[in-house]
Amino acid sequence: MADRLAGNVAIVTGAGRGVGAAYARALAAEGAKVVVNDLRGNADRTPTAAQSVVAGIEAAGGVAVAHHDSVADFDGARRLVETAVARFGRLDILIANAAIVRPRFLRDADERDFTDVLAVATHGTFHCLRHAVPHLIDAGGGTIIVTGDLVNDVHFPRNAAYRAAKAANAVLASYAAEELRPFGISVNAVNPGATATALHDDYVASLDDRAASFLAELRTRVAPTGGAPPAPAAPETVPPLGIYLCTEEGRRITGRAFQLNGTRIGLATTRTEISYLDADGPAGWSTDALAARLPAWLAGVRDTA
């Protein structure tokens, strides 16, 4: 244990497995006391996924407690934050990581297929942020890390709800960073690429006949020229960046969107670069003028989506 975060109290949502569990273990290994949040799953599953992560942390000499409320519920997120403060006396770090995936074409999705994804990933992030911030201010500052995403790289079929939710998180993080900067609270989005988690496996399995063509697109768009498609990174490759952002030195960094792909860290922006086509005069555009000029202009603008 390096104890870079000794004395800190952290909450990690969606921490029963995958990236969230890796965050919880890494935070505890650095000396933080951790609240491991995840749903119970089957009522008869004993121990729960969160309790299993806690048991592993305690076996390694760390301190953690499990919590099972859904962050999609506003009061559930409040109880999560209250658990951290009641059990450990303060709150310094929030890792807003929880998410679910419901792969559907938009034309086939029902209301819950869309709203449930946003309820966990986006509303859950806001709920936790809203309840955590007063305690972070009381602690004299702190760190919020949001698991987000940007949508300007690859089209993920049947995944509009998840990608929309994660893109919203990246924008939410950028606004929270500016709002909370005066209070010494840093807010950054860490956007993992393909990671070897159950969520990733469930998504790829849902593609059926589209899986091969999707992986071929990844090979073309993401892999180095002439190289093999990148294998999903281990969940443990994600937390080191987050751990650094939680340290005293790392907390000076705020308002950034990091794209993390295994051994590569990229820096993205939520501000879209826009190309403009100006009208001929102050009166603006007419339909005839658009018909004459718009198609040729669009053909010359590089599509980065």
C-alpha cells in the first residue's frame, strides 16, 4: 500500500465488478476508506457483488463498506453519501461510474430501454454529485471523477442510449468543473475505451450478426494502420489515472476529458469544432441559395463523426 490517499474517504458507484471494482480496490490500496456501491442483484445472492469486493479489500488490509441503494433514485444517492459520512466522518472523493446497457435499435426500443440507461448513468451521476458536493465543500475540497464518453470516434450499433448517457456525463463534468473550481473541487471525465468487463461482453454478444462488421470497423477506425484490432483492456488499467487525479497534486487538474485506451491517454474536448458557411448577405439564407451551395459545401467538409 502506497498510502497516497491515506485519510481520504471515497465513494465508488457501480463498484461490484469491472472498472468500478478496480477503482475501489485501487483506492483502498492507496489508503482511502471506500464505500463500494452496487445493486444487490438476486435477492438470494450471498454475498453480494459489493460485499465480495469489500471482503477482498479487507483481506488485503484495506477499509471498505458495501452499499446497495440504486443511484438512479435521488434519495438512494443521498443515503449513499450519508453512509460514507456517518461511517467514516467525511467525504473526499466521488467516482461516478455506475451504468447499465440495453442494446436496442432506436426504432425497436421501448421507453424503459432508453430511460433506464439514462436513469443510472446520467441521472445517477447528477444525484451523487448533488448530494456529495456539500460534504466535499465541508472537507475543504475534493475530487469527482465521472465515467463519461464522447461520440466522435466510432458508431456503436444498437447503443444510442448508453452513448448518449455517457456523452451527457462528459458535458456534465465540464460544467461541474467550472462551478466547483472556487471550492477546491476538481471534476474530470475519464472515458475508458473497450474494457474487458461483463458490460462490454454483454454488448458485443447482443450484436449477433453485426459483431463481425463492428469489430472490422474498430480495426479500421481505431487500430494503428496495418495492426491488429486492440483487445479490450483489463479493468485495472483504468484506475491509475483516476488515483493520480485524486492526489493533492492531481487535484490541480480539472475540467478535462481524458480518453483512456489501455496504455494510451488522450485528451478530448466537449467543445465541437464547427465549420461555417456564410450567407451572401445580411438577409441570411434563402431556400434557393441553400440548394445551390449547401451540397457542395457539405461534400468538402471533413466528417469526423
